[in-house]
Amino acid sequence: MKKILTLTLSLIFTLTATAQSTFVSSLAAKASKGATVYGTVECNGTPIEGVVVSDGVEVVKTDKKGVYNIASQKQTGYVFISIPSGYEAMTEGADVVPQLWAVLTAEPQTVERHDFNLKKVDNDNHVIVAVADIHLANKLNDVATFTNSFIPSLKAEIEQYKSAGIPVYTLCMGDSSFDTYWYDYLYDITDFRKTLQDVAYPTQFFNTMGNHDNDGATPCDENTDWNASAKYRKAFGPTYYSFNLGRIHYIMLDDQIYHNEPRPDAKMGKGIVGSRNHTTALTRAQLDWLAKDLATVTDKNTPIVIGVHSPIFRYKDYMYAPVECRLPAEQRDEFVALFKEFPTVHILSGHTHRNRCCYGRDDAAQPDIANFTEHTVAAVSGTRWHTSAFGGPQIAVTGEPAGCKIFKIADRDIKWYFKATEFSADTQFRCFDMNGVSDFYRTSGQMRVFLDHFPKRTDYSKDKFRDKVMIHVWDWANDWTIEVTENGTPLEVTRQKAENPQYVLSYEIPKRLWMFNLNSASSRKKIRHPHMFHVSPVSPTSTLEVTVTDCFGNKYHQTMERPKPFHLHMK
């Protein structure tokens, strides 16, 4: 597991080439006895009292003069602040990464000063854009698609909030890059930060790292996880930290332990020296720091929002409870106990490229997690940019569209909705006329070849699928409802796991047939989605009215005229 190492001078100097805070204050400050790191936190010359400052191990607060002192051994190589409510960290020029950290440049025993300057902002009401798995690699035209598709879609969506004077921020749950291809296509995590500047990303960008943001050229040893994160830390600073926006306390954690163990049969790109394997867990250092950070949140009614890459909680069966924790068994109780005093804890995660909303309250056998809600967010990249490169829609591995999740925060109230890149926020589901799907599966030569090679996949040409309608609700949760009527008569709606035919058409066929990859083990099994709903209309040509209601009472409606053909770009 990741160890925090005492930095050598050579590593310290390597880390200094970053857009860290280099602010120098005119406020008077003096290091206290035993302190090795000190400085001030201010807002345009006015000191700010009570700001939490940390070196990743120790956690302190500024005094009345805005001064902090840390007896730091400088293990992490940086010092960072937890931005207080009502403020924002500075950014520089086109850069959108908040300057909330500074790199420590002196030897561990040498005293050094680092100051921070903040700006005042009213952010009791604010909006969070939750993104994950952007996976830029400089291949499959991904940077251009990100620039010309996702960015305009995001800017259009958040304009309504910005024009109303509501601050908007982005939380990224990792895998912004793709370790497999860092050296093949000369694009790594540091290039991603430059891309954010190039596309004029429209909000401040708070990042955490995913497994693919590690350097696969790092040899496997006891320090692999720490060493493999060096480029990430150079680009984005601390791998765990906290900040406050309005009345919400945010915590970004790194829950990926990168091993990169050698394996002869592992797929390796140029420069990669291991299998890039990893496990979901938190380091001892993070857990210890987390306890100290949460102790600074004295109002226990404060909602907590945690950003991680890999989901921490999920349903064992995505259709129903019970809930399982993906942290190691020895960490589960400790992690949960840290939040027992906080009634509202939201976790934002990615990694799976699928939308999931897991409520701890759904599992009566585990009352200690009833305060947790986990939102796993579908990937910005969908299927890592493949479907758009193949000329199809931008969709993820189980067929939901690529996109992000928007969280609207009013004081302590939190609401959310999914925003697909290629759809307006008013569109939350897609309807399939299974007669059209069945006809396509029966008559498409490519589909028949695919099914011949992968017979375990769903063959929708069979008669049992005809005369039905399948509805895919992209961000379904257990407290949503769905109603379907035919000529004013309600139809019985059943929820069943099913394979999304549009995913097969837009990804599996070109990936396997066009790219001569007919021996793929991953395509031999069905990829079934739990957010599928089925009805059996009386007539094969009637018009259906479909209404989906989310947990906040928002209604999303479609009039489905049939017959509805099935094709690559169907809506």
C-alpha cells in the first residue's frame, strides 16, 4: 500500500514545476518553536482566522493573524489548505486548478514559509459538476471530441446557473488520463491539465486520481503506489485534501493502490513495465489524516461530500439490496465510524463507466451506513471514446449515454440530475420498440456474424422478444417511478436486467468485427443493465406515453410512436 516517503532534494525539485500557490504575503509571520512549515492565509491583505492547513499528516488552524505553524517532517512534499466557506482559492490565467497547495522545497529540518491568498465569494448556493473517466490519451480523436462535444454541452448546461450568479465547480473522480498509452501516444496526466486550459474549461476543477492516472513505467516494489503518483502530484498536487463550499464539506480521497506487478500475459504499451493492476483501499496515512480533518468540522449537521475514483459502496445485486463495501474488510468499520456523527454523507465515484445510486438506508442489516448515499457517475468518455470514433453515439458500457452529473446545492439541501452529453437534461431515458430491434438483429449480416462468434450474447431476433417495448432509464434509483400508458390504459411495467442493443451495435460490432478481434473474452458474456423496464402493449403499432419521475418529483415524459425503427443514432 502507498507509503509516504521522506522526499529527497531531487524529488522535491522535480515537483516544483507546477502551478502551485507561489503567493508571497506582506503580512508579518514568525515560525513557532519546532515548526518547519509556516505561513499565512489572507484575503487581499486581511488575515483569515480558523483556516485548516495540513501537510497531509498534521492538521492545524490559522490564528487571529492568519498564521499557521506545522511541525512537519515533510513526508508528502506539500502543504495545503482546506478552503473555508465563503471563499475560493486563486487560479492563474487560463488555469482552472485551484491553488490550494504549495510544494515544500527545503530539507525536512529547514524552516520554510508558504502563504495563501483567497478571494471572497458567496457560495452558500452553488453547483457541482461531477465528472469521471475522461480517459484522454491522444488517440481515437478523443481530445477533439472532448473539446468539440463535451465542453460545449457542459458550457450550455451551466450557463443557466452562471447567469443567475450561482458559482459552479467541477469535481473529477479520476481516470482523466490512460496509463496504458502514456508513452505510446505521448499524452499523460500533465498533458490533461494543459488540455483543460486549451479548451477553456468553464469552472474551477477539483481533481482526484484514478488507477489510470498512475505512471505505468514505475517498477513494482514496496513504494510503487507512491512513486507512480509522482506525475499526478506534479500536475494536481495532493492526492487527498478537503475544502468547503458554502455549508458543505468536501473531501477528495485516493482509493486506488497501484501495484503494477509483472505478468507475462498482461497487455503492455510502450514504456509500461507491469500489468497496471490495482486494488481499492485507503492508505493508513489517509485514514489518519481523514480523522483529523473531520474533527475540524465542529457542526456535525454539515453535509459531507466525498470524491473517490472507485465506488466504496454498491449493491451486491444492482437490482436490490444488500449493500457491500468494496474497501478491505479491515477498513470498512473504521471508515464508516469516522462519519457516524454526520447524518448526511454523499460519495461521488466513477471507475465503472455506469450510473449507479446506492442508498445505505436500503440495507436494514447495516444501520451504520444509513447515512451514506453513493453516486457512481457514468463516464465522460463513454466506452473510452470508441463509439464516437466508430461514428456512433457517445455511450457507456451498458448503453447509457456519456455525460456527467449535476448537483444543485442550496444551503444544505442537495439535489441532482444526470446530464448526457448529446441530450438535454430533460431527456433521461430511451425507448426501444423490440419489433424494430428484432428485425434488425434478424436482417443485419454483421449482427448475425457477431452472434455466431459470441453465442452467449442476447439474440433479440427470437420471437420471445417481439411485440414488447424496452425502456432504458439512464440514472434510475430505487426511489424513482415509471408509468406507461397505451391509449390511456396503464400497462404493467416490469424491471429486468437486459442487454442494451444500441451498445452492441455501436461498440461491440465495430470493436470485434471491424478490428478483427473475434477472440475477445469480454464479449463472450452478456453485459446486462439493471435499469431496463419492459412492457407488453396490446397493439404493435399503438402510441405509448412514458413518464419517469425522479426522487425529487421531476417528471420526464416521452410520447413513443410505433413502429419505431432501430438504428445506430436512434433517440
